[in-house]
Amino acid sequence: MSLLAALACLIVLIFALLGVAKIMALGPTPGLAAHAGFSITAYRVIGALELAGAVGVALGPVLPLLGGPADIGLLVLLAGAVTTHVRKGDNLPRLVPAVVCAALVTWYLSLLAGGGS
């Protein structure tokens, strides 16, 4: 499996799981939504956008016009996540997942732009 495919699979898995958890308000997501200052409805919308991004990345190799915008959309969501964590004064353990995910998506986009590997 190429690095590009492995990153795509990882991104799809992460955002599909996060999206479904938010949409279904599973586990700690209601508390996380409240901590971030979002209603559960707004958090579900964020989850739906994450799930749509995961689907876009998954379909990107077949429909390239869908994959790139999906990656960029995920980066926009992650920028919002990092901004929210910083504004809330969250500690490093709460901030790191969003930063790592942003790095993964950025890495994936840079590989796509460079022709893959």
C-alpha cells in the first residue's frame, strides 16, 4: 500500500468515527459540545461535515473533483477545532488531536499535489 493510500485510509477512519460519534451524540460528545460552547445540534452538524469529508476523501481517487475540496473542508473544520480549543484555554492533551489530524490532512494534500508516493 502506498503512503498516499495509507494516509487516506487513516483520515477516512478518523473522520468517519468522529463524525458518527458526534451525529449520534455517543459517549462524551454531549459534554465535549457543551465545553466547546456548541449545542448538540451544532455538534451534530460538525459531525455531518466530518463524515462528508471522510466520504469525500474515500471517493477522491475515483472522483478527484470531490477529494480535494473534501480535504480542504476538513482543514477548515480542524482550524475551527484548534481555534476553539485555544479560545477555551484547553491544555495540550486536548489540543494535540486536532493539530495531529490537521498535520495528517496537510501531509495528504501535499502528497496529492506532488503526484503521490
